[in-house]
Amino acid sequence: MHDTGTRELSSPPDSSAPVPFFSQARTFDRLWPAISDRVEAVFDNGKFSHGKQVAELERRLCEYTGARYAIGVNSGTDALVLLLRAVGLRPGDEVVVPAYSFVATASSVVLAGGRPVFADIDPVTYALDPAEVERVAGPRTRFVLPAHLFSQMADMSAVSRVAARHGLVVLEDSAEAIGMRQVGVHAGLHGAGGVLSFFPSKTLGAIGDAGAVLTDDPRTAELVAGLRHHGRFGHTLDHFPGISTETARPGTNSKMDDIQAAVLLAKLPELDRDIARRAELAAAYRERLADVPGIVRLPEVLDRGPGSTSAWYVYLVEVERRDELVEWLARAEIGTETYYPIPLHRQPCFSADYSAKVPLPHAEAAARRAVALPLYPDLTLGQLDRVCSSIRSFYSGRRA
């Protein structure tokens, strides 16, 4: 890890070097011996997906999260689709989802045969507003799927109370939420199940797509494990004869690649340290941007009580003239990411949905104003200072 002492905090910004939105080049340089050892083990084993590395990663994820079961699949999106199928989503069942999230939160519902019902978000956490669940739940609603975004979880106690009143099954789009806990329970384990994504930019990132389902329910785990392997059940992990076993129900090919599992296993021991580094960088951003006049809102982590932890996946700010600022930073070779410029209830792929025209003001305001700044363990405080200096220059009118 980089030195995060007071000397680095006071270091001057580099006035010329590009600042990518995300990079893990130095992390991979440092971890390459451990990664290469595990990759060589994959070649020695001769099974390149659904093998020993995947089995070990599943065990380690259970240890880290406290889940009874972790099932490795080939992406966070597939994890959502398979989880929804495993918990019994029927054609036409309604699932309450937040209108402000990555499209997979809602498209996974459609792919699994259900119908998303869009609800507004809490403007502080960007997560599903529990009061909105109460408002939109109807007679065909069977599930609620909050998404934990950016740095913290949805209010799962409140979501669970509303779900209980309406007889809804709670699932979690916890793709961004590894390391987040609420009242001591890891994200993804507050209801019937949740998911993790290991997309390269995630807090624990692979070198390609990979994901996992988390659950404490043995039946859900069994169904997900079979559905990821074309509907074959029983012993399939690292088991060549398993490819010829009986196909019990239509499944898909969503087995995790052992190369991705090898990379994740090499990085997992540093996860808590990486989370701590991200928190330091988030604190530095808050200190440097607190008095910039064009910033409408800096992120705020709410206190959910003992045993609750945040994990800074993204540092999201809401700003005036967002698109102009993004262009200004791009000219300075500073990367940003706009999360999410079109809220889900306005996306063309959902335009036929009855709720597509309903105004959801908090989601729409975030879509207009939110932008994510570089935040990753390899980011130096000198680079962070350069980002903040450029933002300050933009809003002070110094455009030279």
C-alpha cells in the first residue's frame, strides 16, 4: 500500500500527469508474484473454469462475508438473474427497484421473467427509499430489490419492515457492496440473498467479468449452483464427469473463470486495507472540496448503528453545470464517470412500463448533477490534489 501519512497529505499536486478515473496497474505490479503463482496452479490443474480456484474463492468469500453459501458465476448481472430465478420469480411478478442505479438492477428482473416497478431514492444515500416501497407495492408485487450504491447500504431495517407488511421477499443488489455491513450483517444477507460483482473497477476487482451470489438459504444456493451449470446439480465444481450429469431444469452457462478466481484470491487478503485507503481518500476529498461554491452535495455516510460499516467504491458529488465540468476535467486529462445520466424509469428499454412517465424527483436530480471522481487505492494524494485544484479552478472562473 502507499504511504498515507501526514507527509503525503501535504504533498503538492502534480500539475501535468493524467489522472485516470480508475487504475490498478501498481497494485498488479506489486501483487504479480502471488497472482502468477495462482494462475500457474490453474494451468497445472488443467481446468480453466469452475475449478479449484473457484471452489477456494467461494469458501473465502463465505469466511469474509459470513454467508453460509457463496456461488461463483461469470458476472454480477448473471448473479442477479440466477438469484431471481432461484427464489421463485414467476412470469409477470413485480419487483420494486430503485430508479437510480445501473441498468442491470432492473434489466435482470426482465431477463428473469419479471416486471420492474420503479421507486424513488433517498437523496442522501442514493438507495431505495423505504417509503417509496410502501407507495408503489401492489397486488402483483412479490419482491423488493434495493441497490447499495457508492459507499453505503440502503436502510435494510426499514426496507425489511415495509416488505414484511406487504409480504414481499427481500433481495439485494449488493454488487458494489463488498465490505459493507449493517448491524453486523454483510450486504446481501439481510433477506433471501444478494450478489457481488468483481468487475475490474469494483472494490474487489478481477481482470474481467465475474460475480457471486450470497445466501444463507441452502435451497437457493443449490438452485443457483445448478442453474449456472446448464441446470446440472450435484458435484460439478472441479469435477469433469459433472458435465455429463442429468440436466434437471433449463439453466445457462455462467460458470466462473478460474483465472478470475485466481486474481481475486490474490487480492482478497488486501481488501480491508484497500477499503481503509479508499476511506482516507474520501476524507481528503471532503476536506478539499467542502467550500467549493459549485458543489451542491458531497457524499455523506449515515450512521446505521453498531456493527455498521461503509466501503467507498465511488466518490460521487453533485455539482452545478455537471457536463461542463466533466468536459473541463477531460481537457485536463482527469477521468470521471457520470453515474447515471438517465434514470431507469426513463430508459428506452423500459419505456413500455406503466411507471416510465412517473416523475421521481430525487432520482432525476441525481441523474442531472452527479459525477464520480477518481477513487482507488493506487490514487496518490498528489493526484487527488490535482483533481480538486482543477474543480476549484472551474468554479472560480479560472479557465486558462
